Amino acid sequence: MEAVEHSVAVLAVAMVIEGAIGYPALVLRTVGHPVMVFGAIIAWLDRSLNRPAWSKQSRRLAGVVAVLVLVAVVLAVTVPLAWRCQSWTVDGVPVGWLIEAALAATLLAQRSLGEHVAAVAEGLGQGVSEGRRAVALIVGRDTASLDEPAIARAAIESLAENFSDGVVAPALWLAVGGLPGIALYKAINTADSMIGHRSPRYRAFGWAAARLDDLVNLPAARLTALLIALGAALTPEASAGGALAAAWRDAGRHRSPNAGWPEAAMAGALGLRLAGPRTYGGEQVDEAWMGDGRAGATAADIDEALALYRRTCLVATALVAGSYAWLSGW
């Protein structure tokens, strides 16, 4: 219980730190970001082990080895680091947990996610071309032919899905496994984003990364839908019941086992339809629609989605703080 209490305390402080200041641009320019380190390791493993001449089975096995190496490296660094933080005191006062919280805060994305999505609304205010430019930074689909409703929907979908992947899931794994838990989650999630594709190069090699990412995101995706419903209950013009109904009805129709939950909940809360057909690499993918509202989203709907998102982040932080109070007997 003490380990869980410690991790929840670290999470509460990390969420406050990241929500308040994000990841400062000066730090990013000076020392980079931990995810860049994960990316460099994954890129090296890709170059070393992903051999096009090998058979499908051999490339799939190589992908499994790559994931195991990544996991081993991350644990080899973060387990001793977490232990050192937990044992660090000054004049008998434990201070290392604050360092641990600051390190964990770098792997959360509450503030940066909101800023990137807000930039799409601002871009749309200057015209469709600026909206396309801004949304291209946060989505993987083809954006050159998107009109205003499609741009707005893409931004809101990204907000919902990345709320799960970039905030709720890392927070959950921090609560469960401390600093090693959140670092391991972010490494796996980064591997999925880099090699977990269905392209000829990665269909076999990236199989392990994609399946493991699905697994580690499974609980957080469902929790995110519930959190969005709670946030909607506190947000004018949003519907908590609509969020729950859409998630229950539509999430299973999404091609991803996880992304449908936050996307459907966001759609239902805002009275929109999200997902649906879109184009990747010149090829149209006929996705199911999430939600049964209007498809004609606007920049104003992005602002509404951001208002809901920010309230939901506050709800999540309050729940974490309340959990620590309960665990510690306050």
C-alpha cells in the first residue's frame, strides 16, 4: 500500500506541474525531451533488426526482440533512478519524490495537447489553408483536401484520442508502477507510433509494438470515456449522458480496440459525429462514425471540446488528489 500511496502522491504533483507549466520550450531546445531518447533507441533497433530480405516470421520475431530490448533498456535506467529518488533526503526530510514528480511530469501532455489543438482553431480563424497546416501537425491522415468541418473533426478526434494516450494512460501507469511504469508506457506508445503501422515495411516488424500498445492502453481508453462524461457534467452545453451512450454504442465499431472509447465519448458529449471516412497516404479508409450528432463541426466546436477537455483534466487531477488523501488517511 505504501508503494501505491507514493506513486499516487507523485502523480498528483506531476499533474499539477505539467498542467501549470507544460514542458518549457527552453528545456526542449536545451536538453530535448525523453521521448526523443525513446525514439532514437527505436530508430536504431529498426535499422538494425528490420531486414526486408527476411521472411515475415523472422521479421515478426525481430520485432518482438526489439520491443524486449526497448523494455529492458528503459527498466535498466528508470528502476535505479526511481529507487534513488525515493531514498533521497535532506536533513532527514524526503525530497526525492519531488524530483520524481518533476521527471514524471515530462511524460504527461495535458498542457501541450491543449495548445496544439487550440492552434487548429486559431488557424481556422485565418482560413482553411492555415487550419490544414495546423491540423497536419497533430494527425496522420491526408490534410490537403480537408474542408473546415473535416479539419475541426480531425482536431477534436486528436484531442480525444491523445487525452487517453498522452494523459490518462501515462497517469494510470505512473500510479501503478511509479516512474518506471510511466516511462515504460511512453516507450511502448512511442514504438507503436514509429513502427506499429500496417505498411509493407512494418506490418510484420511492428506487430509486437502495436499489439503491446493496444494492451497497455486498454484500461485507460475506457477510463477516459468515463472521465469525459464526468467533465461533461460540469461543462455547459455538454452532455454526460450523451458521452456515455455514444461510447457504449459506438466504441466497438472503431477499427482500434481503444481509440473509439474517447472519440465516441467526446462526440456524444458535444453532439457531434467524429471519425468516419478519411484518407491516409492517398487511400480512403471507411471508418465508422462515432456519435450520431452533426458532422458539420466548426472552430467553435474545437473551442467547446477544449473547454470540456480542460474541465476533465481538472476532474482527473481532483480524483488523483482525493485518492491520495484516502490512501494516506487524511
